[in-house]
Amino acid sequence: MKSITTRHLTPNSGGIAAAANILSAGGLVAFATETVYGLGADARNDRAVAAIFAAKSRPSFNPLIVHVADVKTARIYVQWCDIAARLADAFWPGPLTLVLPIAADCGLSPLVTAQLPSLAIRIPARPSARKLLAQFGGPVAAPSANPSGKISPTTAAHVAAGLSGRIDAILDDGACDVGVESTILDLTGVDGNGLGKTGRGKTDAPVLLRPGGLPQETIEACLGMAITVHTPDTENGAAHITAPGQLASHYAPNAPVRLNAAEKRPGEMLLGFGETLDADLNLSPSGDLIEAAANLFRYLHDIDTSTAPIAISPIPNTGLGRAINDRLKRAAAPRPT
Ligand code: TXA
Ligand code: MG
């Protein structure tokens, strides 16, 4: 791939306008959301969307999330339903992605959905992202702004380290506050929805495809019902992968990772949680899961500087702990050869 100059933009009015112009011209802009940095392109432009896959070296079977400024715009691209409306009211803008039947002839590049009959869509909360989306005025396809399979970026420096020379610009808005990706909820099987029960799990309930920045418990409390947790269909392998987060090895540091480490072994770097003796870095010395999620990817980047194996303290599996443990499990999984 030919190297290009990556511009560093500040999210003032000039920088946002420049970033919106790059998107309009079919370019790639990395921008901060409340979860992680996204690598954005005009979701209606085939060449621009293809350039995302090329810049990330991303397997093309992985569909992308479309980011929009408001619910009115979202409804151009998906078939809306009551549950979507309730969730959008409660949690948008915010770290929740809804998977809904795609609207017919809505003008999105087929590359965005990898030709699935559904579309993943969200309204990010970060003010600079919302300004960019409003100014651009269209749908922005944006996966996390990291080379495929690597740790998601939560600062502009992470983005530059992975993608500099491969993308047009980085809109630098500091560190992301949530720090793990959005929760992905599949509504294609819920009642009154276009895809009926042909959706995943053949259930009427919403299906959690990826735990993320919005805890499962919070969604269940809002809906007053339990949601089904998707378990990847290993028999069918890659053909059925609907989220790269479902690939066994993902978010991988370079060094090997050991989970639920009760202690630090000789030669290891220890990433602690709560009161941890000998931690080289601690996700949250006070044991706060929100703080730990916000620090997770930055600390994984920081601790992954040598070949020293990384040990990680146990993290409670509740609230944001589910998303943290999900990412850590994949970081520790055997790597594809
Ligand atoms: O927080 C986030 O969600 C970040 C920021 C940038 O918004 N984005 C992000 O994108 O994490 P990405 O591409 O790294 O992960 C998107 C996930 C993928 O796992 C993809 O397979 C899944 O969404 N996805 C996209 N479209 C889908 C669909 N129609 N059905 C099921 N899963 C879908
Ligand atoms: Mg990603």
C-alpha cells in the first residue's frame, strides 16, 4: 500500500470542517468516540469503505457499524421497531449499537454490511464525533481504528502508531472515556421486525452479540426483560462470524497473555486490578470497573512494549467486567498462524 501523509487535526471548528471535507471527498478520518477511536468513511461510497478494509487489513467478511448524528438519520437506513425506539430513547447517544433489518434501497455501500440483510448502527456520544457527523451530514462507517486483530485505540497516539501513512487524518480529541467498544444488540429477531425469527438464536428476545460499554444489566432493566447472550457458532466457523470480536484471537497484544493471575511469576509484567501486589500497571487500584474499562486498552498498549509475558489479575464478571473479560479472553487466546 502506498504511504500517504496523515494529517493531525484538532477538534475545533476548522478541524471538524476539514475532517468533514475529507469524508465528503471519500477519504478516511480517525475520530474519537466515547468508546474507542473509529476509522470513518462515507458509508455510501464503495471506494471509501473498501479503503477502510485495506487500511486495517481487515477480513472482508466483517461488517462495519454505521455512525449517524441522530435518530431521524438512523431511520433512513434501518427498519425501526418499538424496542429500538425504547433503547434509542434511553441510551443514544451512547455506547450501544443496534442491529436491525437494513432499509431497502437506502444507498449504503454493500461492503458496509458484507451483504447481510441487517445493519449495525449507533449514535456516538462524544461531542466532537457528533459535531463531525452533523457537519458531514451522512452515514459514517467506522470500525475501531486499529490494524485488524490488534488492540483497539483509545488515544490518537495509538491510532497513529497503527495506521499512520495509511489514512488521511486523525481528529485528535484526547483519550476515550469509556475505553471498550459499544455493546452490540441484535434486534432482527424481535417481534414485529422484518427478519422475523430467522435471526440469530431464533428467539423473540434481543440478542447480545458483543458485551461492551453499556452493561447487559442496564439494558435488561430498561426493557424489563432478559436478553439472550449469543454464543458463537463454532461448527460453521468463519461463515457465521458476525463480529470480529467473536474471532477467538482478537485484541491481541504481541506478548503472550495469562489471565486470572493470582500472582506475578518471574519475568512477567503484571496488569493488576484492585489491591494487587507487584502490579506493573493497575487497571483500577480501587477496584472500580468503569475506571478499569477506561484504562484497559491503553494499559494493554503500554504494557506490551517487550516480549515479556503479560499476567492479568482476576476481574469480577459483572457490569462492565463482562466486556473487560470478553476482551481479555480474546487477547489471551491462541493466535492464528
Ligand atoms: O464502540 C464501537 O462500537 C467502535 C466505535 C468506533 O464506534 N466500533 C467498533 O467497530 O468496535 P468494529 O468494526 O471494531 O466492531 C464492529 C462489530 C464487528 O464485530 C462486526 O462484526 C459487528 O460489529 N457487526 C457489524 N455489522 C453487523 C451486523 N449486521 N450484524 C452483526 N454484527 C455486526
Ligand atoms: Mg474492532
